[in-house]
Amino acid sequence: MALSLKARKRLSLLILMVGLPAYIVACVTAVNWLWPDPLSGPPLGAELAIYVGLGVLWAFPLKWVFKGVGRGE
């Protein structure tokens, strides 16, 4: 899938402005659904690992969109 630089810039902006906040809400909702009681939730280290893992996970399928967007024409 070969998109022009202008199209990739627009798509990356859409992903960062709409997709990423929606992904964050989905991740927090999923973790809260798995451990609904904050007192019996996962240990702090496990929760940190979950959020760091999910934070890195979103970028791998989308790296082709962001590659080279910061460079000029």
C-alpha cells in the first residue's frame, strides 16, 4: 500500500487525534473490566507492565504510516 507523503501525513494526524485517544480509552476500559475493584486490582508492577505493553503495541501495526512523515518532501 503506497500512499503519498501528503496522504500519510493526513492519515497519521487522524490516527493521533482520533485513533490513539480511542485506543487509550479501550485499554483502560479493558483493564478496569478485568479488575473492577481497585483494591483487588493487579499489583502495581503488573499494571505498569500491562499499560507499557499496550502503549508500545499500538505503534507496530502503524509504523508504515509514521515512517518518514517528519521529513520534508
